[in-house]
Amino acid sequence: MRVRKAIFPAAGRGTRFLPATKTLPKEMLPLIDKPLIHYGIEEALASGIKSIIIITCRGKSAIEDYFDVSYELEMLLQEREKTDLLQRVREISELVEISYVRQKSPLGVGHAIYIAKELVGEEPFAVLFADDIIQASVPCIKQLIMAAEKLKSPVLAIQQVRKEETSKYGIIQGEKIADRLYRITDMVEKPSPEEAPSDLAVVGRYVLTPELFPLLEKTLPDKSGEIQITDGLRLLTQQVPIYGYQFEGTRFDAGSKCGMLKAIVKLALEHPEVGVEFKEYLKSLRL
Ligand code: G1P
């Protein structure tokens, strides 16, 4: 089982960041000096992914422009002899081949993944959510790919969350079978703490197999009118073994304001250009 393709669903509305996301796609919000989705794509490439599929929608063309060649900008940087910047800008358009699929109606992440079916074909694939930023010595999606290759089955990234937070996540029911590894028997999307089958939440990294597509096609929208990936995966658990892997690393929910701030502070402190000055500034606040 070789995982070569990765899907980035990027057709959500980003309501938690309104009004910024009125014109700027959530995936393009900057973490210091790169948009969120750039971090996810770097993670995928560092994990051996060769081909990227981004699911977009109306109003998201900034994502396509970002990964394209910017001829005017490159000319300008060249004229001004800004060689370092020129190289950084050029590298982005040379990163990887990206295909785009437009989601015409806001039918949810499950549907967004479904419409990548033709581009994925008959092979296993990764799914990454750009707003989950994960720092790890071995990239999170690589950890899942390695587990999936061994198990020859789908593997989802999971992490323990506080009971009162279960309503923000897909929560698994499962049985621990090895260090960090759970066999998933069922899943529920955003259950209340009372209804949650465990405190193990799925985060936005998945390695999946094409058996999921016909199940997503059958999955009905939930109360909010969206087709949830969790509901499709729930059907998949009835057909093939699927696993949850407690990845090693730190995850930031950059899709929430506080999570974004935490990610900014952590990355800024480690940033070669601004780290030292920023640390001094934080110290001067005497919190
Ligand atoms: C989505 C998934 C959810 C998962 C979460 C991880 O929810 O539906 O199962 O736990 O991502 O970030 P969202 O955050 O898009 O509401």
C-alpha cells in the first residue's frame, strides 16, 4: 500500500474567522509568513506524497493564485534584487503539481472528499485539514502512512481531549490493541460529553482507501445539511478494519481563534528571523 495522493478539503466557509474570511479563504490565513495550507502541503511532501488535490469553491481563488507562478511579482523582486525573497516565492510554485476540484454546494467535508474520487482512482490516499497544524519530528501524516502500510488498512490520527471538548470533534469508540493504536469499532461526530463513547478525538489527518467513496455516496447529510466524513467512516468500520493512531507531536487547532494564537506564539518563538525579539517582547509583558 503506497500513499501518493493527498486531498485537502478547502471549501468550508471559515465562519469562526469572520469577518477576515469574508474575502480571505480560511486556508490562506497567515501563520507568521505562510498561509495555513502551505504548512499542510509541506507536511504532505515531507511524508512522500507526490500529488495534491485541493477541493475549493467560489471565493477561494487566492489558494490557486498562491501556488501558481506570479510573473509580475517575480519580475519586481528581480528588478529590486531581492534574491532571497524571489527564491522563496518561486519555490512555492515549484513545490508540487496541484489539481483543483470545485465543490459547487456547501455539502460538507464528506462530499468534498467524494468529489475527488476520479482523481484519486483505485489507490489509498491521505486527507489533511489545513487548519490542523501539527508539529512533530516525524510528520503526522507520515506516521499514519507508516501505520497504514503495516496494517494494510485505513488509519486516522487521534488524540485525547478533555471530556467537555468532545462536541468539537469526531469521537471514536475503540479497543486499544498496541501502543498508540486502537481498532475503531464506531465513531460519532461531535457528541456531547454524556454521549461521547470515549475521549479520543479524530484530528484532521487520515489515510483512507477507495472503499470509502461508495459509502460517502450513500451517506446522508446531517442536521446541518452537511455530509460528514465521520458518518462515511462509520459505515467503513462495518466493512473493513480501521484504526486510530495516537500520533506523536503537538497539534494546534488553527481553525479556532485561541488555537491560532497558540500556534502563532509557538512558531514565532522558533522563527529564525523574529524568534529572539519576540521572546524578549513576551518577557517584557511580565505575564
Ligand atoms: C472536522 C471533522 C471532525 C474532526 C475535526 C478535526 O470537524 O468533522 O470529525 O474531529 O475536523 O479537526 P470541523 O473541525 O471541520 O468542524
